[in-house]
Amino acid sequence: MEAENHTALSHFLLLGLSEDPDLQSTLFRLFLSMYLVTVFGNLLIILASHHEPLALCPPGSDVLAGLIMFWITLIRILLAKRLTFSTGTEIPHFFCELAQLLKVAVSDALINNIFTYVAGALLVVFPMTEILFSYSQIVSSLMRMSSIESKDKAFSTSGSHLCVIFLFYGTGVGVYLSSSVTHSFQASSVASVMYTVVTPMLNPFIYSLRNTDVKGALRILLSRTASCLCGITEF
């Protein structure tokens, strides 16, 4: 039997979403457009909230969530450092997805898999419980509103939020749970696109176009920017 060459330090070859050159060019333009929309959309919201702080609520528990994600990510990195891979390992993905990375490891990845599933379960159960509880309170408050127009508007906005939340969690959980029972790399890549690219792009639209305060802040920001540009032009 021919011996394989293993090393603790490997270079990974990402195979991407397609090997078709024409399709690769189309995908590049598509993803570039989506990333630009995501970056500029979130940048506008940040600037609007800076100029008009009533527009968005303060982060609150987001800081704690960020710290939790930092420590979970750090532990994942430390656990991944103990793995070994074959030289020139190919990963059928467009980035180093942890689930795919554990699949191609040649060393024992049992501890990594256990931590991945435990952390994934905790990151789904607790946030989803809080989200569902919050929306139950929102629905209870909406049902006491007398204005049908206000109810419809609030339900429409909340429905959009929930759709994005379930899209993010559904595809994210699907990637990690299905990785242990299926080898459909294409399906995994498509699901990863949904929670890494599509949902971040949708957030600016939901938190701006469907929020009156944010839209007002954006109008003020754009009018101030236009005034500054006109002043510079006249000068």
C-alpha cells in the first residue's frame, strides 16, 4: 500500500461552486454585486444611526452575543490546530466551511465534531427561544392594537424579520446536521450561500425600507450629504 504524505501544515485547494469558466464569471459578478449591496447597505444604516440615534435601538445583548461567539470561534480554532491533513487537500466548497474541513481531516476529529454539535445546538436553542418569546410578546401587543392598518404594518415588518431569521438558522443548521449523513457538496454549498451571503444582504432592506425612523434618518443623511456636495461644487 502506498504511503500518504501527511503534514500538520497544509495548503487547501477550494474547488468553488462550479468548474465551468462561463458560470464562474457569472457567479463572480453576482456575488460581487451582492457583497457591494451588503457593505454599502449596512454602511448607510450605521451612518444613519450615528446621525439619528432614535432610528435604531442600542445593541444591548448583542455585546454578550459577540463575546460568546468570540470564545466559541477561538475554541474551534484551537481544536482545529490539532488536526492533520493530507498535502494539497481539496475542499469542495467556496470557503473553509468547518463541516467540510472536518470531513477531509486524516486525524481523529471526534472531539471537534462533538464540540461543533454541542455549540451548534446551544447557539440555536437559546437564541431561538429568546426570539420566539420576544415575538410572542410582540404579537400579544399587536393584538391589543385598535388600528387595523397599524396591525398590518407591524405584522408585515415582523414577518420579514422572522423569514430572514429562519432562513439564516434553517440553512446554517442544515449544513452542519446534513454533513454527517450526506456527501452532497453542491447542496451544502448552496445552503452556505444562503446564510453567508443572502441573509446579510437582506438585513439592510428589512431594517431600513420597512422602518419609518430609519428611512427618515436616511433621508436626512442623504440631504445633508447632497448639501455638502453642492457646497463643495459651488466653491
